[in-house]
Amino acid sequence: MEGASQEDTESVMGMRARLLGRGSSPSCGAADVTAPCRGGPASQWTHPWVSVLRAPWSPPSAPPGPQEGDAMTPSLTALLCLGEMEEGEGKPQPGTDPSPQPGCSVRRPQDSGGSRVGEALLRIQGEPLTGVSLPGLSVGLRTQEQARTLPKPTIWAEPGSVIPWGSPVTIWCQGTRVAPVFRFHKEGSSPPWYRQAPLEHGDKGNFSISYMTQDYAGRYHCYYLSPTGWSESSDPLELVVTGAHSKPTLSALPSPVVTSGGNVTLQARSRQRLDGFILTKEGEPKSSWTLDAQRGPQGQTQALFPVGRVTPSHRWMFRCHGFYRDTPQVWSAPSDPLELLVPGVSGKPSLLTPQGPVMASGQSLTLQCRSDVGYDRFALSQEGRQALPQSPGRQPQAGLSQADFPLGPVTNTHAGRYRCYGGHNLSSEWSAPSDPLDILVAGSFPDTPSLSVQPGPVVASGEKVTLLCQSRGTKETFLLSKEGAAQSPLRLRSKYRGGHFQAEFSMSPVTSAHNGTYRCYSLLSSNPYLLSHASAPLELTVSDYTVENLIRMGMAGSVLLGLGILLFQAQHGHGGPQDAARS
């Protein structure tokens, strides 16, 4: 061939044999159509209508991507010269040069950048055709059979089209018939990549990327080659890389707990100046929504996704990504997952804490969710918070399921109202919510009220008792708690009297159930779950005089009965000797 070196000719001969799938040498792999193939006897060629000529090309440097062998790399540009010949034309005769006729000749002009680019000159039945080699393969012959449009192939990616940064991915193309060559094209990139179909997949071709980066993100198309020409383009494949930017946050407004049939708004936010956000729903690969980003008041970007009519029959798990407008297939790392909890109607569990509702800052807090329904899992919610921690259920005793939620050392963020829910592993439905449990954190601001009792710390059962909580500071509300009590603490708005803010907690009539240790706290209405330091403890003793009087009367009766018995014995003891003397 004119202008081709011996090495080029050998490369052409090897590729030709492999493209046709016949007469290839055992040393020629079926994976890479761009690599030279040596050692195939030219006399075995039986398809003179395809010849290939390699043109010099200098590949740009690129990060790890398409691999040798099963992966494709644009290490050289191949020229495919396609010719449909009449029977007997161009076929090699025994003992003659097996090169196909008509053949290819190559001109090697200099491009504007100084690199050498090959250009094919095809002479078909005496008519020369010219064209750039691979990018379009526009120099193929047109016959009546080729005029018929071939069905478009199917393109897909494994393990999926959304790939984390640094992970491998394989792009597949499947035609409607056995094809020797597949062409993959990435929009905005040239030249295209060519793959020979493996022998075990005659209608499929693929190429692999071992280390996914933003350089390989984009829109891909594929084509397949048949004796009648190239097929239609496949539908586009959007190949996305994630992890190129910091992850955004995803939250539910007003709460991730949504009533059945209700609506909720999901807010995606980022400190970066992203141009858009993508919301995806787990378990439904085709469920995604894209919105342009809006500038927030503090310079952050955000997008609000309305989600309507949620039901307990589906699982509502979401993540979001962010991207820039000029690289829409290059996404940020995924946000933390956000699950919407839709309460159902099954039996509600109970929520309690062994430590009591009033906690000191730094104290270890654990909440327990219990039920006699036998739930497999439990979820805990806090009003105004996005977190919905879940914990598997266990059975501390027969007929009872329970989950512990250790929340760690108490801080002001733990103060609030909690509820819990039960669920089964094989169902997306949750139970009705438990009754609310308020967790109060003491010592949140520097105030220590005083606590006193009238008429005194020891009172008779049935009397009226007043516990007086006072503070010199301006406090709107006071709270009275009893140590170890299961009931919620009492709250009263303060009154200003005698230079103090105070509240009077009256209990009437008192019984032995009022015995115990009391403390009071002050708090601000702006956050009803944050308390002052506790007052000094006050011990209240309630005496039940009715019972005591009965005890005293019983004791007195016992004493009188004992004295009577002693007197009787004394009288009979003295009378016995006198009677004996008389006789």
C-alpha cells in the first residue's frame, strides 16, 4: 500500500482478519481492534471487502480509563475501507499478493496543530473518494443493501450509569444481528472508539473504564457494523460520575414524619455555588428530579422539591446531588439518605426513659421504645429535627419487643419532644406514634431558684400543701418535678410579688402518694425544654393520722389486756396459800 510501512501493513492485515472473525492468528486477541495483530497467514483471508490501514496519531495524556485488551484506547486511528465487489473481483489468487483490490492509499497531510493525521483515498470502480479516517467513517461504500436503514442498537452501562469516582464501569452495545465491529462515540470527544465483538457475544460489544473520573462522564452513543454498513445511532446513554464535589444536605420541611396522604417539601442545600440539584428516590432508578439552584440569604445554594401524597404502602428514601451547569454529568457526592416516615394505624408503642424526664447536662441518656405487638424494628423522632434513627427490636421477655436508643451525653440539642414507632422488616408501614415524651435539660442557663413549703415539710394526710418556687431574675415560667415520678413535671406561669418572680404549686388534699423529694426550675417560654439549675431538694412527708390513731389504740388495748392478765394471775396466786392454811 502506498505510504504505508511494513509495520502498518502487518497491523492492517491482522485487524482485517480479526474484524472478519476468520483466519485470525492464535496470537491475536479478540478484545482490542486497535492493537496490531501479527502472525496471521494472509492466505487465509476470505473477505476481501474490508481493509484497514493505520494512520499515525499522537494520543493526548489521560487518566486511567479504557484499558488494553478488554478496554479500548484511542492509541491510533484506524481507517476502514469498505468495498462491495462483484464476484471474482479483487479476490486473491493462489500464489499472488492477497491484498484486496481495490485498496486504500493514504495521504499524510499536516494538520493545524502539527500532528500527522491520516486521510483515506478510496478508489471504487475507478472513482476516488476521500474522507477523514475514523471520526465519521463517511467514506463507506453505498450499495442498494446499505441504503436500507439498520435498526438502532441498545446501549447500557454496568453496574449502572451513575458511577462513584474511581470505580470501574463497562459500557455495552447490542445490535440486532451478529456484528464484527461496534463503534462508541462520546459527544464532544473524538475520535470514536471501536471494539471487535467477542466470539461469545457476536451481537454485543463493550469497552471498560477501570477508574471513573469526570473525563469519562458525558453522553454516549453506539453503532454496529454489518456487511451492509453502519447502523443507526443508539439512544443516548448519560454516564455520570459522583463524588466530584462535597456532598449537599437534604432535609424535609416541616418534618420527615408525614401523615398519610400529606405533602412535604425536600430541601437540598450546599455551601458551594452549585447551579442545580438532582433528587433521586432509592429503589426506583428512573425516579429523579432536577431543579435549578437558588441563592439563599447566607450565600448558600438550595432547591426545594415538592413531594406529594405520601402513603405508608411505599418506602420514601431520598438522596440528592449537586452539579455545575457546564458539567451536568459531573455530580457531587451523595447526601446522607433521608427517609420519610408515614405513620400507620397499627398498635402504638410506649416511650420512656429510665433516668426520668429531667436530665442534667452531660448525663447519659437512653430512650426505650416498647410494644407488645412484636415489632422487628423501631424508629425515634424528635420534633423539629431531621434525624430518624432506627434500631432493630429485641425480645427481653416473651410477648414484648423493645429497642434502646442511646443518645449519649446530654446537651441542649437533646431537649425536646420525642415519639417512637414500630415496624416489621418485610413491610414499609409503620405503627401509630407513641405518646409524646418530653426530655428537659437542666443547667442550660445561670439561674437557681429556691423552693419552700407551707405549712411545713411534714403534714397530715388530707391537708393542703403549697410549694413556693421563687427567683430574683425575670423568669416567665416555673417547673416543679418530683424525683422518680412517671408523670410529667408541673408548669406554672410566674407572678411578680415582693420583689420576686414566683409560682405557687398547691396540692390538696395530700396523701401518702405525695411523699417524696421535690425540686423546682425556672425556664423561658422561647424554649420550654431548657431549664435553669435545680433548686435545693425539698423532702415532703405526709402523715396519715387515722392510721396512726388506730395503731395507737391497738397498742393501748394490748397494754390494757396485758395488765388485766397480770392482775388476774396475781389475785389467784395470793388466794391459793390462804385456802390451804384454813383447811
